[in-house]
Amino acid sequence: MSQTPKSNYSGPIVIDPLTRIEGHLRVEVEVENGTIKDARSCGTLFRGIENILKGRDPRDAQHFTQRTCGVCTFTHALASTRALEDALALEIPKNATLIRNMMLGMQYIQDHIVHFYQLHALDFVDVVGATKADLKESVKVAAKYSKTPTSEADLKAAQDKIIGLVASGQLGPFANAYFLGGHDAYKLSNEENLVAVTHYLQALRVQVKSAKAQAIFGSKNPHPQTLIAGGVTCYNSLNKASFDMFNELYQECLAFVENTLIPDVIMVASAYKDWATIGGGPVNYLTFGDFPMPGKERDLKSRWLKPGVIKNRDLTKVHDFDPSKIEEHVRHSWYEGDKARHPYEGATDPEFTEMGDQDRYSWMKAPRYDGMVVETGPLAQMIVSYAQGHETVKASVDYVLTTLGVGPEALFSTLGRTAARAIEALVTIREVDVWFKELQDNIAKGDEQICVNIEVPKTGRGVGYVGAPRGALSHWLNIENGVIANFQLVVPSTWNFGPRDLEGNLGPVEVALIGTPIADPKRPVEILRTVHSYDPCIACSVHVIDNDTNETRDFRIL
């Protein structure tokens, strides 16, 4: 296994904004002799969705929270809807749970495909190298990893496109991902680079199909409209034409995940096995699980992917999730006060100091579980499921580990985080077909109920837990006099990208960056690899528009 190259550089590196993510993130690191010794993750824009919701009808929450992000809109709608259903102690019709599971499953596929190819793969793939690849050798490389190899015609079309972009100087989608003249930290062959770039372009079309499949039951994507407290309202989709359309789109997505995504992740991982020891992050992991059993929407233990907590990377024991142990810290965030609060008592009162402040330095809060720094996301879900003996997950994880020739310890790394996301896509899309067939059987038997009526309570509180593609998402709702008195969003990217807490403990991505070798401080692709492996969605964490100045600022885009 080749060593990751490292410079002798000592000093600071600031990336602002860090691109190929959803939203705006600033990362500050201190490097000593080519290795990161300290790090700060800075969310640079204030959100305030929680404050906007105060005084509104609880049924409106999902329409506002969907606008938190332009990608995972359904997951926010689902969390808000589940929060109101929890306040009502309401169970929804079985068909509604099946449809929600199908929609969430297809959200996973869109999100994970886009993450690997459009947001993350180019941290490992040299786009310029693809222009030098031999086409016939590239066909052999593709066939080595996939049962349905890429054709020479597809490879040539992609290569010609890249050659044209490089010649024109207009790099299009690769502008924020490419290092002219190569980079010492890239390891794929030219032919492997071409295969990856070809599939990058194909993935753009496939992710649209997963969005269309979700829209069949959601009426549109992004921002589906059929989700309500009490179920779903897509009665017009309960017919053969809609089912046939969904199945066609589903089968195309399934084939891409099985025959392209998984082989490409294995191809990249095979060349970068040294990254199985880099970017490990914290030693504790949290997941809410998801995909509940029909008729048990509010029972977290009924979920197909179950909740749980792993402590100290000990895969021999999964601890039960206890919602009373969640707190959000603001000691090093741009919010009033120092007190850590449970989300039901949470406050979102801004108090900005200055950009570059080493004490209070982020608009993100710092969630903690039982006082611990925890990571959430596909890696957390896959290792919790693996440790629980989840048959489907265990088989897929073992296959990838065996193929790469590494043990379970390799999961705790940047490489493991990336592989876990692909594995989660694989096991989830296969299970979507199970829910789809059950829905079809129910409709064929005459059971078409998909929602029930509700009345908003005068007082109450509830929480909606969603195992979103990026990890543990929860919305916390307090109702007084029939309207929202308090609403808090605790999102995956605050769990993973939040700053230090009251005790000074670093956030997960800050921990993960410590010890990372930097080959070229002017082009620190290694920072991007670990940060992107978490799939940050800072739009979910912080959100603002400056209506007064509309000021445009120039940034160094990396």
C-alpha cells in the first residue's frame, strides 16, 4: 500500500467557501510539518427557520422546513409531519407508511448517487488524466469491476467532452474539482479516471430518474406536496399506470447502483486503501434508523434500519437510543448564552462576534448525546446495523470488506464513510421493492386508505425522527394555544459539523481532520476528501439572505 504524500509545510490553511456541498462552509486548519494539528468547522450564514415558525399552524411547519434545503426536502417534510403526529399520538394507515418508505428510499438513492459522483468522487479522480486514457484499456478496466461494462462508445463520448472542456478553458461541472497539471495525491490510472468521469456524466441522468420516481407519489420534486399529518394524499397515484412508471424508473436506478455505483466505489477504494486509516472522526456513533413497519410509524424499534448508539467503536454492543440525552451546545457558536439545552427547551437567538473569531466561530450549534461527541450518517447507520446483525447490511458490508481485503476497522475512516454510503444505497434500493410490492398487493385487495383526518391540539409537544441520507434528523415541536410556540431543527450537519462544545471538545469533522497529511498546502485536496465524505449540507444548518445590501463578495473557490 503506497503512502499518502506529505509536505513539510507548517502554518494555517483556510478554505472559504468550501464548495461541492449544499450551502456555505469555512474550514480553518493549522498544519505542522505537513500534518493537520488543529481544525475549526465554521458555518458562515445564519438560518433562523425556527424563529419564522413561531405562531404558525403546526400543519404549516413542513412547508417551511422543506425550504431549509434544496435537496433533502422530503426528509424535512417528513420530520415535521412526524413531530405533529407524535404530539397527537397518531398512527397512520399502513399504506401511507409504505408510500413514505418508498419515497424516502428513492431520496436515499438520489442523494447518495449525487454525493459520490458530483460532490465527492472528484476528490479522488483526476479529470485531466481521463483525456489521456486508452479507450480499449478503459473498456477492460470497466469490465474488471462491473458485470455490465461500459462501452467504448460511451467512454469516447465522455473523453471527447472532457477534451473539449479543457481546450476551451470552460470546465463546466468540473471547475471546482480539477487541478491542471495533476496532483501528487491522485492515484487512479488514466483509464480508471476515464471510467469514473464517464459514470459521473451518466449519474447526472440517473439521479433525475430517482427524483421522478419520488415525484410519482409526491406530486413534485423538490418540495413534494402530498405529505400531511395523518398520512399521504396521493390517491391519484394508486393505479397501474403510476405503478408501472415507478417500476420502470426504479429498475433503472437499481441497475445503476448495483452495476455502476458499487463497482466504482470499489475501484476508487482499491487505489486509496491508505485512506482507510485517515479521517476516522469521533469514536461514538448515533443513528435514528428509519423505514418503519406499516402500522407502527411512531415505533422506532419497528424500523427496518434500527436506531442505536455505538460507543468507543465497540461493535460488540449497541446501546439503546434515549432522546432525553440530546443537548445542543452554543458556547462556541454565534448565539446568546453558554447553556446547553435539550431541543424541547432550545433557543435560536443570534449574537454574532466576527469572522475568524477563535472562540465563537460558527452559526452551527453543537449537538451532543449523553455528553459525547457523536458522528451520524451512513457510516453510523451501517455499523449500528452491522453490530445488530442486520442480515442484509451485514452481507453487503462483508462483501465490500472482503473484496477490498480489509477488516471492519477500515470502516472508521474517510474511505469507510464513503463505502458505507454506497452500501446504504444498495441495501435500501433493494428493500424499496419489498414495500412497493406490499403496497400493490394492498391496493389489489381493495385497501386504498392512505390518510386520516386530524385536529390540531391546543397544547402538546412531539418530535419527528428521520434517518435522512446524511444522518440523524429530528424536528422538535411545542404547541400552545393551537400554534407553534417553539420549534427546533437538529440536523445531521450540525451533529457532524458543529463547533466545540462547552467543555471544549472538538466537533466530529474537526476531530476527523486531525492527523490528515497535506501534500500541497496550496491545493489541499486531502481536506476536501474528509469533509466531503460527510456530505455536508450547511444550508440545513444555517440560512440567510441579505436583503439590504445584496453585496457580492469574491472568494477563492477550491
